[in-house]
Amino acid sequence: MIEGKKVLTGVKPTGKPHLGNYFGAIKPAIEMGKTAKQHIMFIADYHAINAEKRVDVLNKEIKEIACIYLAAGLDPKKSIFYRQSDVPEIFEMTTILTAFTPKGFMNKAHAYKAAVDKNVAAGKPNDDGINMGLYTYPILMAADILSFDTDIVPVGKDQVQHVEIARDIAGAINAYYGKDVLVQPEAAFDDNIAVIPGTDGRKMSKSYGNVIPMFEDDKVLKKAVFSIKTDSKPVEEPKNPEEVLVYEIYKAFAPDDKVQEMAEGLKNGKLGYGHIKNMLLDAILEKTTKEREIYNYYMNHFDEVQAILDEGAVRARAIASRTLKRLKETVFGF
Ligand code: ADP
Ligand code: TRP
């Protein structure tokens, strides 16, 4: 489905990813880039400042996310990789799009509504602490997407509505001028990607504080793995693998034969919780040790990463400026 398509994904720099982000979003996005006709991956740093304004935190998180994507296998020769704030054409595009965006779209947008709901629940005024950046978030996101004639935007479920807003804005512009000025993108949501449970059995999520972090020291990783909830059944008591949380997490990414081995060991009372936690820890380390080394290398040689991002911005600007020119010629007639 991706072959011959232009694919784009934006990532917000918001702290180191956890196992769920890594196997549920980062790896699949990088895989997709290998077969796309045009693959764009960017760091949505202007989106980030709506919520995070501390310079040191932003700086650290932008650097971390850049190194993580490169370590996880993003190929900067094939994929265009840049920082959103390095491509000013996107912001000119944003201004044109605002003129075609009904205000009602923003009132209904998921990110804004979630912030209002939180205020209401806390007994605060609806718009308390909400800035215009958050309110108009979907327009900037539409500009991110439409500037590159994107066909497909792979996103998590919560972002599908934002992609649909981008699609509707492009549709409104095309309808007004009676021609296909902008490409109408589609969200790609992969239902086959397993939701990885966290250490307490709920979906692994930063907001639940139940994550197994990636790209942290072995010690931190080990502590998280050993905090996964278990009951007090002794080793020799047969266990139903489907009721064992460690197994559920393992299943989401370990190879089939290893998963089978763990299931058998649990069923016939040969494996206890300590064993399987070590198996899980080993599997995570095996999958990620090399990547964590590359990550550390890049963090210590950020000038190399900066050069990649700079080159990505040059390539991105070349594409975005062509789209912008086409749109401006349509809007102003010359
Ligand atoms: P969090 O819930 O920790 O805040 P985000 O909402 O920022 O995570 O998710 C970023 C990406 O990672 C999304 O594409 C989402 O689908 C994916 N993701 C998050 N948690 C999981 C999980 N537990 N299992 C699989 N994918 C996940
Ligand atoms: N809003 C996305 C998120 O919170 C990040 C993002 C910004 C994005 N611009 C985008 C994703 C364009 C896809 C396409 O995860």
C-alpha cells in the first residue's frame, strides 16, 4: 500500500520513548520509509513549544529524539529528516490555510477538546491555560502535511482526526479554485500493531507511569522489567500464559519460537516469574543494545546529527517551496 506513495510523519519531542512507542510507532514508521516513493520524517518542534517552553528541556528532547530515530534505523539518505522550525515555507503555508479553515473545525479538534475537558474536570474555566498554538494546532499540522504533497500519514489513533482536518482544508481549497492545487492526504492507522501493556497491565503510557523505558541505562531498564506485576504462584505451579503480563509484553515483539518457549515453560511449571522477567530483559537488550550504542554515539557527536538535519531541511525546503509557489500563484493569480 505504501509503494509509490509519498509518506510523511511528524514526531513531537516529548521525552525518551517507551517500549510501546518504540515497537508500536517508531519501528513501523521507519520500516514504512523503506518502500515509500518519498519518505519524510520530521521533528515537530514548533508543536512542542505549545506545551513546553523551558529551553533546556526542549533542547535536550529535540536532540534525544533526533538521535533515537537515527539509531533506530532511519536512513537519512533515503528519508528526508529535518526540524520543522528549519523550514519556514511551512509557516507561510499555515497562514494561507487559516483563511480556508472554518473556526468550528478548531473547536472540535481533539487536542483542544481534550484540554478543555481537563479544565472542566478540574473545575477551571474552559480555556484556562490554553494558548492559540494549541487551539490552531491542526492548521500547522495540515501545513506540515500539505506542503509536501503527502499521500499517506501514518499516525496513532488520536491523530487521525487531525489528518482528516488537513484533508478537509485541502479539499476546501481545491473546491474553491476548481482544480487540484493540493493533494488530499489519508491517515494510515495500522490495526495489526499490538498495543503493548505496561508494568501494571494497563496500556503502556507515559500518563499512567507504567512504562518500560528505552534508551536508558541497563539498570533503569532492569528495574522497570522487574516491577511488572505478577501474582505469587510458585515456579512449579502451571500457569496460563495468557494471564501472565510478562508474557503479554514479551509476545508483542519477541520472535515466535522464543514466545512459544516461554508459553510452554509457563504451562508445564518449568519457568517462574524471575526466569521470564530475565528472558524479557534479555530480549529487549538483544533487540536494542546496538541501537543504544548508536544512540549514545550520536548524543556525543551531535554535530553529525546537526549536519544530517541541516541537509534534510535543504531538501525539505526545495519541495515545500514548490508547493507554496503553486498555491500562491493560484491564490493571487500570478
Ligand atoms: P503515551 O501514551 O505514552 O503518551 P503517545 O500517545 O505519545 O504515548 O504515543 C506515541 C505513539 O506511540 C503513538 O503512535 C501510539 O500509537 C504509540 N504507542 C503509545 N503507547 C503504545 C503502546 N502501549 N503500544 C503500542 N503503541 C503505542
Ligand atoms: N500531532 C502529532 C503528534 O502529536 C505530531 C505531528 C505534527 C504530526 N505534525 C504532524 C504527525 C504531521 C503527522 C503529520 O503525535
